[in-house]
Amino acid sequence: MGGFPDGRVPVRLTAHAPDLVAQDAAAVLRYLDTRPAATPSDVAQTLLSTRRTRRHRALVRAADRAELLDGLRAVAAGQDHGLVTRSTGSASHQGNSQPRVAFVFPGQGSQWPSMGVEPYAGLPDYRAEADTCAVAFRAAGAASPLDYLLAPATADTNEFSQEQIQGAQFVHGVALARVWLSCGVLPDITVGHSLGEIGAAYLAGAITLSEAVAIVVARATVLDRLTGPYRVAVLGITADAAHEVIAETPGWLELSVVNSRSSVAVSGEAAAVAAAVRTVTGNGSFAKEIEMRFPAHTTALDEVRPELETLLPAGEFTDSAVQFIGSATADVVVAGTNFADYWYTNLRSPVHFDRAIGTAIRRGARIFVELSAHPALLFAMGDLLDDADLAGSPAVMVGSGRRGEPLAEELSANIATAAQADPGFRWADLLGPAKPLRDFPFAPMRAEHLWARPQPLPPLPGLTVATEQWQELGALPAVEGVRRAAVLDLGDGGQVSTQLRAAIDASGAVRVVEVADADLLIVVAPDLPTDATGAATELSRRVEAGLLDYPDAVTADTRDVWLVTVGGELPGADALAAMHRSVGYEHPEQNFHRMDLLADLPPEVAASAVTAMLGGSGDLAVRDNGHGPALLRRTMRDEFSQAQAWSAESGVFDQVVITGTGAVGLHYARYLAEHGAQRIVLLSRRGMDTGRLAELAAPHDVEIVAPACDITDPAQVSAVAAEFAGGGASLMIHTAASATIAARRDITGTAVRDTFAAKVGGANNLVAAWPLRPDARIVLCSSVSGLWGGYGHAAYAAANRLLDGLAAELRTAGRHCTSVRWGLWPGSGIISADEIERVQRSGLQPMDPARAVEASLRDHAGDPLIFAADADRLRAFLGTENHDETEIPEPPTQSDTTGVVRGALGSVLKLSDTARLDLDASLLDLGVDSLLALDLRKKLKKATGRAVPLATILGGASASELIEHLDRSEKETLSRD
């Protein structure tokens, strides 16, 4: 097949960021400007062969070059377009991570004579299936369903028997399904609603066509004899409210269907049904009679079982690859179930569509396709999916047609939506043969997963002083399906690996597989020395031996990579975690996390850790809070320091020693010279000439000396200390550092060793050899990179984390030591100018040097983070990130909500002038029917981030009431936060 039912070709773009999809569209547009002969099929095939499926996807349905160019322009501009379908979700499509597809067959109520005319004439697959079914009905001695399907549009429903109507409904559903199948959308599950159960069972392969026809005929024959003064109505209320209405309504009335929490159906005498509709609409809720004139799913069927069993074919359900879920039992119908028992239950028992969809969701269904001429169940499914815990896997639901709209176009748009939502969809099967285009543009790639490229940041005044903290988390969401995990031990295969594997074996939500088959890779860190300098030496050796080779095991199937460390934030474990976090930026399709465990790992803690790795994200730890295992996440809390500031009067600035004469070291020297320091010793490998020293000291009354000293050499440090330390330092500031910024494959043990040498080894040498006063203060200059990592920062981030560990050791030894995790300094020479620019684009801004120095010279209780930043851009590091990369729209302010609602209404109602909308009119009066309500809700949720119940839209609410609802829900959200 060469495309969709409407003849259009799917031209698909995909990337791991929305802006890259737009960039790709723009590049293809530029290419097409020079290739006037290129067709949509050529472009579609070329993109298919040159683009791997990524998280963000956009599809243009194009019949010709003009439609293709128009659609690509919309994608490039980020605009909505009728021929463009967008999707965001996991790019993995193997095993349990693939969303399952459910075909949903409704019962009666949405049919009309002639509903098959258009598809029969224009869709060959529909016509072939309809003809096959018609032959089967005639062979059974029944009326042809084509009489109803192909009737004139003016035909009266009353002219047809239940056999013709129900036969036509069955045929229309399965014939539409054949069109979906021909386009490559294949069901894993089918769900039937009343009469729709027959089509669902047949399409699943659980019954044959001849059996399905016989069941339709038997069912219709019984119901034809029950037609009379009966009606059925759909009510937009709860089942409990429906029971209250039934109790208050004169005449016979029963609850016959529960579709969702706000959609039910009642059956009974015509007068009683009409009265119930009046009661419900009078209370402001939706209610409508439907085209059914028999009391199915009520006690009126109690007496027909013998007759039905006589008419039903003898048989039972067979085993099938596709799971068939019936709404009578709300479960998968198992092979061997007897026809007579099941089909009587189907006709007599109340329909529990809500439970059937719940079963489908639990079995992994995330793409729901309704097979009907006009959607009857999308409203209910919207309610059910709103209520369901989808574990971060958004669901998609589409119909197959819409009355009054061109069927081929409507069907094609819905097929595109469902296919886009399935990362495993086989696009090659949908495209006809075409020759890939030459010199086609390469897929745009972001070299750094972390750093976006917005416009230059405006300068922000002030600093942020933040503290690191561990926050206890509540229960994580339940995990859908079964994850496939592999445990990779970087050490000697010790106790931790064994206990984690045992915990996985005991869990029903995950199973152990080989590394190549895993979607969850658990990497167990090796044992490292417990002191910072020892850990630095061992990490350097292990990197040389291949410690960082484990990401090579990551495959396209891998979704999460967890580094498991043991020891409760020991320097080596934290440094390896910093490396892990930085390496993760090189793998934008995977999520890199860290789990820290205490050395004593009882089985319940191992089980808690595995559960957390299935549903959690970020930097986590499992600890015993006195009541059992507790899960904690590392977060940041903005906090302006109230710590006591140091001053010359306190004596802290009397004798100062500073390592490093780069930008940071000189910022400290200038500040201290201006604020009363008596003597400053500047240590660097080359020293400083007397002219620069005099310039630095003038016009202040301070002595500054700068002997040459390589602080990585303990002997030199001892010799210089003997000559220049005098009576001992009152303040020691360590700024000396070097940095290796490189991708993982380019990092060597030597590079790591050199990066650690000045930062960690130099600080240790200085503290060990330089005399210090008993109350001396020590400031070690670390970096936020140690906590947050960065692309290419593995060695540099680890060095800073080790320095933090050294500060903790010095405090334990009784020293007044602070490790300050700095943001971006102006003019820093530790990292290159290009790297400074890239860091600045992440949201960090150069700090005011004097204010930064002053903020650090205090008695901080712990190790602060001090930086200047755009907090919105930096939110991923401040504990407010969205770990699964789902887009979080900014909620509008209350003053914006009216504009949002007007815009959304104008879009769904196709109005060019929304200023004239009467916001006090009912949405129903404005023309918002059940299908437009679905579109309206989607647009409002995208714009506001808040879901509006469908029952609110269809219950007679006005646009003004809708605005009030959105504003109120925002206030409630803010108050909870």
C-alpha cells in the first residue's frame, strides 16, 4: 500500500527534542527548494531510511508537493495544521515498553441507514470485508447487512429489522477494522460493548465468521420480539445518581450500562425513560435517548434464555493471539468458554464498559481505536483514562469516522494519530516503493543533551545561596507491565549484586535478563577507599582499566541506567556518581540515575531499592528512618545564608594563604586586600612578578608574596611553608584547579589523575604541610558541576565531588572547613571560553566577584552552592525537574484564562472572530458536541496543564463557568503546593 485511505503519504520527522523536529522540517524545506521534482513519497522514504525513531515526532500527511510544503512550514514554525500530527513519548518499542493497541467495538446507538455508502465506494478493504460478511449472512439464511449499510440516506430506520440493523453494525465495525489492519495498525486487545462484543471476538480470532453471523442473528431474533414501548437513554451522571433517578421515576426503569464515572445508560418503558431524561437535564447534566427500542441488559431478558440457547450455534471460544475482553464479564474471555453461557450473559447482564477498559489498561493498552461510524464511546474512555493511573504513559484514543465529515480524511487522520503514538509502528509497510533522495540533509543533532541554545541571557543581579538536602518521598506510582533488568557489577560481584538479583527475582514487576535485552540496566559500583585522596587514586586507576566502559552496554531498548553505590555518600561513591551523571548527557535517549544504599543491605532494603528504580528517577537513596526502609531524593533548597560573616576585626584575615593565581584566586586576593588582610601568600607554579604584586597590594596596607610552588608536590609545599608560613595561616583558600572537558571515550586515566591532582591532592598536601592556627578557616573552591554534572564534565565533576568529601573529612577532624560549590566566575581560566559559553546557556551567569567572595567568607553550617542564574532555565538542577521529559506547560494567569478559553473555542468551532463569543451561553448552545468536547479539552489541557472533566463541558456549563473552573483548579493546586 502507498499511504493512507485518503491517498496521502506519511512524511515523518523525529528527534529527541521538539526544537530539533522544527529544525529538521526547516532543513527539508530548504532542500526541497532546490529539488522541484522531489515527491512526498521520495521525501517520506528518505526520512524513513535516515531518521531513527526518537521521543518527539511530527507527521505530515501530503497528497502532493504543495501539501507537503505547507505542512513542513507549520512544523518548522511550531503551528497547528490539519495535516500535521504530533506525538511525544518513549522512543523504545521493544518488549513490554511498547504501548499496546486496543480495538473497541461499540454497541448500538451510533448507526444510521446508508452509513456504509461512502466507505463501500471508496475503501477497497472495507468493501472486500463487507462483501465477505454479506455472503456469510446470506449463507445463514439471514438478510444482507448491505441493505442497511447501502440504503438511501432518506431511509427510515423503522423500515429495517433488528437482524439487518445489528448485522450492519457488526459488518461496519469489522470492515473498518480491516482498513486499520491494512494500514498496519494491529490490535493486541479487542474490547466489545454489548453487540460490539461479537465483532471484537471475531476480529480477535476467538470465534469464526460463521459463528459470529449466527450469534448476531440469534441475538437480533430474540430482541426483535421484545421491541415495543421501550427506550434507552444515555445519562451524564454517576451510577449512584442514576439509581436515585430510577427510584424517583414512575414506571419500569433499570440501569443497563455503566460506561464511566459520569456516563451510564438506563433502559425501560418509553415514558419512564423520557421522564428520567427530563429529570437529568433539569439538574444541568447531559441526557439523550438513543436509537434502541428494546430493553437489553435488564431483567426483561430473564425469560428468553431457552430460546436464545436454541438459536445460538453450539461451540466455545478458541485460543487467539489477540486478547478479547468482553464488557459483560470485564475480563479476557478464556478459550473453552461455552457460547450459550457467555452470549446469554452478554445480552442479559448490565454492561460494565468501565471495568473492561480498566482491564485493558492494566494489560498495557495505551492506544484505543473505536470502530464505528460515529464515536459513541470516546467520551466515556476519556473519563476512564483521566481516572486511570497510567504510570507516566499517556494514552491516545481515536475514532474511525465522524458523521458529516469525509470518512477517508477522518479515518486517515486517526490512523496517523494512532501510528504516531506507537514507536514500533512499521512505517515501511505503509509506504510504496520510492528511491531515496541524494544529498538529503542529515538529522539535526544536539551535541549536548543538557545545554539548550536560547538567546543570550540578560544579566541578573544578586546571588543564590542554596543548600543540598535529602527529602523523603512517598509511595512511587505502580509500574505497568514487567520490566527487563540486567545487573552489571563493576567490582567483584559482591553481596550487593547478589541481593539485588534476589530482590528482582522476588518481584513480579521485573525479571532478570541479559544486558543486551534489558530496558533497565543496574550498574553496581565497585568498592572504593573511604577517604578522598585514596578514592582519587583508585578512581584514576579504574578509569584507566575501563571503569567507564559500561555505557557501551546501553542499547536502543535501554530506558534507564541506574548506578548503585554503597556507603552513604562516601567521597568515592559520590565522585563516581558525578561521572555517571555527566556521561548520561551523552545518551539523550536514556535516563541516568543514581541509587545509594547503606553497607548493611537487608532483603527488605534491597526490595525497596528495586521498587524505587522501577518507578523513580534522579539521585535517590534508601535509608532506615527508624520505621523501616525510606526512600529519599537529593534536592536543592534556595536559602540566603544567615551565617556569621568574617571580618578583619575577628582576626580571620590576618594571615591568608591562597592557592592559584587565576581569576578566582585573584578575586579573593583583591577582596581581602581591600577588607583588612595583613599578609597574603599566593601559591602558584610560576609565582608572580613584583610589579603585579605591587599593583595588587596598592593602595592597601597589606603584604603580598607569591612564591612559586607546585602544590601537587608535597616536598615543594613543605619547603615553601617552612619559608613563608610564619606563625600559621588564619585563613586558607584553595582555588587551584585544572579541568579535563572531554566525552567519555576520550577520557584517560592520566587525564583523570591530572584533574584530581591539583584539586584534591593539592588541597590535601597544603592542609598537611602548611601551619594553621587552631581557629583557622579553610575554604575549598568546588563547583556546582560536582552535583549537577555536564556534558564532558566526568573528570571535572568527580574532582569537585572528591573535594567536597575532603572538606567533610577535615570537619570531622575538627577543622573549620567549607567546600563552596561555585557557579560561573567571570574570566575563569579553568575551563575554555567555549565551555564557559555552553555553561552560561544552561542558565548559569557570571557572578559579581566581590559579592561572591563576601558570600563565601562566612561560617556556613555545611557546603553551600553559590551562583547567579536564571532559575527557570536551571530548574533541572534545583529539584524541580521533570524527570521523564514530559512537557509541562506554563499555567496561564487568571487574567489569561479567558483568552485561552476563547482561543480554544474558536479553534474547535472554526471561528475566525472569537471576540463575539457569548461566554455566558451554554457550550452546547455554542455548538460543542461530544466530539468537539474532546478536542476542546485537549486544547485546554495543553494550554493550561489542567484537565477539565468532559461531564463539565457537556453538562450545560457556559464558557464563563469553564473559566471559573480552570482558575479555581489553579488556586487549589497552588494551595496544595
